[in-house]
Amino acid sequence: MKKTMRAFRMLKWQEPPALVEIDLPEPGPGEIRIKVAGNGVCQSDLHMPHLPAVMEQFLGWKMPFTLGHEVGGWIDKLGSGVVGHEEGQPVAIVSTRSCGHCLECDAGFDNACDWNKVGRGYGMNGGIADYLIVESDRPILKLDKLDPRRAGPLTDAGSTSFHGVRRVTDRLGPGRTAFVIGAGGLGSFAIQYLKILTTARIVVADVAPDKRARAIELGADEVVDGALENVAGELLKRTDGRGADAVLDFVGTTATIATSIASLAKLGRYALIGAGEGKLEAPLMGALSGKGASICSFVGGTAEDTRSAIELAEQGLLRNDVEFFDIADSAKAFEKLAAGQLAGRAVIVP
């Protein structure tokens, strides 16, 4: 009789995911099976039931697939030819996929690799399951002190926000201002990284009073009510009209994009990270006129970003708040995330 496992999966396009029993996968040559300790739930997971079937045609996604791309666990079984790893070793899995030899990977931006168009939890099997197969040891990061149940959020929320901060640190010397829009899962990490890696003044905007309070706890110097009619105007007022030298937008709606551009100081940099599908409704040249500012965007962090986030957590320098859910309650975790009822990151534990 075949062994089975539980998995929270997308079964059909335009339908909600479901917890099902599937065959326990066996690692092939060069592959490694991971026993999942915990998988963080991301805002992007909420979009999966609403995506059209053309994702299969244009990106190569294959239905059905198991959700989850923030994975911590233990090495469970090695495929033939795998060396340098031991069964039982606690690990975290880099959330983005990369080949390791294209121009982007060679430049250290493996999050821009074409392999990342299809990944664990988005188009192929992910980690909201008892076990996960990874196709090589490239995405595996060994853990020392860190509980693998808590490591998952560091591989995406922690890694992506680290990448965002890394892209703007050259703008954040003494006397400079960093403006963080959105103090949720990613923004919470960004506040901490800014505090650790820069000497900048940190201003945070969020519509939720509890998240603004938490931002202060995490190291923000000031907070702004994101529900104000003119958030950019408030930021400019607090910087004597100069604006922010770096803006990290973890929301990405039309409103926050406009606020971010209007808040930029001369020679500032705007990092668009949130997937709110917003638009810039003013001419870009006019909006940036005379500023000499720059804009960057990206999807996820690199393997090195993930390694850096984990190292900071291993040193006890990061606050990584999580709320655990049994895999049988996966749908409940998704509902709480969608309703904004989580203080930290939801983690599904098999």
C-alpha cells in the first residue's frame, strides 16, 4: 500500500484550495525530501484562487499544486547522488527558485532568474504539506539555533524586506529619512533591518492603530496615520519639506504609489514591493521632475538575502512574531490573514 500525506492544494483554477490526501513523494536523483516543520502564509497565497487558467499557458504553472513557499523543516530523505547533507538536519528553504548560472544569478540577483516564474507554492508543489521535495540542494539553508517551525517567514517576508532595505541603504546615511508604508508582515521586518543596518530616521505609515503601535515597538522613530487624506504632505511637514531619502512601499496600491512618489526627497529611491496592483496616475517625468530620484521593483529576495535574515534571527536580533495553525486549520489561517486579524505571520504546522 502506498504511503500518503496531507497537502493543502489548488485543485482547479478559480476555486478555493482544499486539504487532501496525496501520495508521499519519493526523492529522485539529486533531490531531497523535507519533512515540513512549518510554512508561513503570505498575501500572495490569497491571490491563488483568483488567478486565471492562462497562468498555465504563459508561465508553465501546472494544476494541481500544493500551496506554500515559506518553508522550514528537517531533511528527511536524500535522493541518489546528494552529498553534504544529513537526514534530520534542520533547514530553511529559500522561497525563490533560481538556476545559479544565468546572468541574473551571476550578478547576485537570483530572485530575477527565469526559474522563479514557477516555484514552490506557485505553479509547483509547495510546503503546506507533511513533506516537500526540492529539486536540488541550492535552496537549502542549514539552521543552527533557530526553530525550523519559525524559520519559514524569514524565507519570504524576512528575505524580501531585507532585499528592499539593501536596495536603499546607500541613500540612508546620517541625517537621512526612511519612509516605510505598510507595517504588516514585511514592513515589520523592514523597520528592524533599517534600525540594525542604518542610522536613518524611520517614519512608518499604516492605516491600523495597532500596527502603528507595533512599529514603534520594533524601532520606528515616528508613525503616520495611513488613512490621512494627504500622507505625503504629513511626511513632508515632518521633514521640513525635504521628503524621504528612501521609500519602501509594502502596499503597492494606486494611493500608496502616489504617496511614495510625492514623498521622495532629491536623489531619493523608491522601492515598490507591495503587490497591490496600483497605477501611477500622473506623468512620471512630471512627478519626479527635478528630484533625480530612482525607482526599483522586484519579486522576492535572493538566497543571500535569506541567509542574512536567518543569520540575524540566529543572533537573536530579529523579532519574528508568528501564530501557529494546525494543517487541518489551513483555511482558517487564510481567512484570518485576509481579514487582517494577524499580529505577525500565520504559520501552518503539519
